[in-house]
Amino acid sequence: MKHWTDLIARILLSGVFLYEAVDSIIFFKDVKHAMTIYGLTWQQNLQLNGAIALLCIGGILILLGYRVGLAGFLVLCYWIPVTFIVYSFWNDPPDEVRLNAIIFAKNLAIAGGVLLLMINGSGKFSIKRLQRVTRIPKGET
């Protein structure tokens, strides 16, 4: 049962990051506008394309269960700063504090799930495990 749970957890975690990447691609101009509102004006195209790359690469690696330590590092390089910048509920007007505090806590919980994945590994149903157990016969020379 643990192996199936590891797989489901990886699918769910990667879905969050891949959705964020696809959404940022589809609404590229809107995301750049939001970045301006939050004061992220330096090299917006570079920052946004870098964020999309981190989310895509990290999300795909998590989904496949390959190099999950690297994948977790990549997505957390995006996820943690964005959480503190966008959902800084302590700076929000009173009518937005509750919602942004909930989203802030949810994002920290997702980061905790990624840290658990990084520590515990990808599990039995992963590309990493498949590579370990598959023996390619050596050719005769």
C-alpha cells in the first residue's frame, strides 16, 4: 500500500507544479502584470521564464520519480519565495488577511510534502527504481 501512496502523492504534488507552469504560460501577460504589482520589475521575462522552467522540470521529475532531491530543490526555489511575496497576509488589508493566510499555510504544507519526498525518496513505482532493477545484458565483443 505504501508504494501506491508514494505514487499518488507524487502525482498530486507534480500536478500542482505543472498546473502552475501551464497557467503561467497561458496567462503570461497577466502574470507579468501581477509581478509588477508585487514589485518584481527587474528582468520580468527572465524571471518568469526561469520560474516556468523550474516548475516544468521539477514537476516532471517528481512525476517520474527521478532525481526527486533535485526536483524538490527546483520547485522549492520557486515555491517558497512566491509564497512569502504573494501571500504575505501580514501586509494585506483586513478583508484579505484570512484568505491569504489560508493559502500561505497551504503552500507551506505543499513545501513540507516536497521536503518529505526529498528525504524519503520516490518509492517503488519510479523511473529511479526501474533503472536500478533493470539489468541490460552486456553484448559480446
